[in-house]
Amino acid sequence: MFPSQIAHIIGDLVSADQIAAQMTRATLYDHERLAVRGASFPAVMKSAAVYMWEPMTEVDGLLVFDLTDSQRKDLDDYEGGLYNLVPVLVFVELDDELDASDVVEAEVYVWAGSRDELVEVAERVWDVGEYLDRWP
């Protein structure tokens, strides 16, 4: 999610800039970003790779820190039904060292539906502008 979306969902008079200040880049391995068939939003799902020689999949995104319990509940309510919140390990970029990363425990909303409801991103170009048009 983008900072403006999170700020809109959680309300609390929190600005997108305040949310952005609580975010850092992160990479989630062994998962993939797919497009939801017939929708303007993506989904994350555990990789379908079966064999070790298949290429490692990854999802680049943003990790949000320091949300209150109330703000987390707002996000859970928004994502509920379509996604399950699952614990994962992500690699985050460290600002203090060039090309350094660290592994942290996090949670990610993973698609709760069938893989049949998703298509490869290459089959449906995910348009960030179209996605953000839904937001005030």
C-alpha cells in the first residue's frame, strides 16, 4: 500500500507524509505479486515454485513501522476477507550502510482466495495510476 492509502484507511488525522516517515523498503522472498483477475489491485501469494532450480521469486515493497493497535485493526478490517495476515521474514534496507540489509520479522497480507483468481502480472499490466484513482 502507498502512504496516502494507509492514511486514508486509518484516519486518525495522520498524514501520508507521517506514514511515509514510518516506512522503509523491504523485500519478501519466496512470494510473488500477481494481478487479481478483473480487478485493479494486485495480490501477494507464496511462490508456486516446486523445484529448487526454479528461479527465486520476490516482492519488493514497503514495510510500515509503529502503527498503533487501532490503526492495525483499521487495516485488518479493510483487508479482511480477501487477504490473510501471515508472519514472514523480510529484508529491509538500512539507511546507515550502503548496500546493507537486515532481516526482520513482519506480517504481510497474502491472498486468501484461490490461485485461479489471479493472473501473472505480465498478463495484466498493473497500473498504479488506475489503482490510486480509487483514493481521494
